[in-house]
Amino acid sequence: MRVRRTLASFLAAGALALTSVSLVATVSGCGDGKPPAKTANVQAGDMPEGAEWSGVYFSELYGYLHVVQEGTAITAKWMRPQRDRWGELHGTAVGDLVRFEWTERVVGRVGPGAQRSGKGYFKYSRPQGDNTDDRIDGEVGVGADETGEPWDGVKQRNVTPDLASIGGSGAMDVGGGDWDSTNQEPGTPEEPTPPPP
């Protein structure tokens, strides 16, 4: 009798363990546990008459965004108004919609916290009325997300974008950018002299 109870308890415990393992496998098999990336529910439309993406757009949060379009390829750079961060984006334009990937770097910082990146989108529009400025409205997300933080900008009249005026070529640049490139000494550098014996 005692053997039967022990055997029944053992079988019940085994069945419970198998159910638990099966449940864990089912839950963990549903994906990597990360929520799906957030994407914007926006559709491309036509650009306003005579409009083009190339230009400079002002945002109080992001500063001046310099945008250059070549075919459907969009390249842009910005420097935050506090001059503490600068970034660049690369995307594709389809009519009045650009979807892009972006990277923003912290000036003077090196290491894991030196930059962040993600995805985003802009919609180009022209407000109703006379003598209005074209604008962009969109969002940027971190990582795989395309949405998260709003970004709007007003296109500046008669301002030509200058991508070379923003950013740097790498972590060795002082302040994260080539800020002193116009103040370099002229001439050819001298060869270093060996120390005296």
C-alpha cells in the first residue's frame, strides 16, 4: 500500500514537472521576449508643387537639420542648439515621406554612452495660406523602433545645406567634430627630432 502511494506521488510529480517544462518551452518559444518594433502608420503622398527635400530645417529641440537629396537617397546632419550632440541620418524618399536610420553622438564622450541610434520618418508638408514655410513632421525611435520622440522642423528660405559643417570624422576629433579645421597652421610639419643621447 505504501509503495503504491509513493509510486502515485512520484508519477503525479513527474506529470507536473513535464507540464511545467512544456509550459516553459511554449512561453519561451514565442520569440525572444522582446516586444515587436514600433513602426509608424504613415503613407507616402505627393510632394507639394515645386518642393524638394534638400534644404535646412529648424527645430527648437534638434537645431538646424541640413538635408541633401540625391535621387531617392536622403542624407542629413544636425547639431543640437546646445552644441552638446550632433547626428546624421540616411534614408529613402518616396514622395512626401522619408524613412531613415539615424545616429547621434555626444560631443567629447567616448565609450558605450557616446552615441545612440534608431529609426525614424519625416512627412513633408506645405501649410495652407500665402507666404507660408514648408515643414517636416515626424518621429524618431531608439533601436529598432521608428516612433517615440516627435521631431518637427520649418524649412529655412534661401539657405543651402552644408553637411561638412557638422560633425567629425571620428572619436579622435576634439569635441567630436572638426571645429578647429580652419585654424590649422600653414606649411609642412617638421620631422620629430630624436632625443639627445
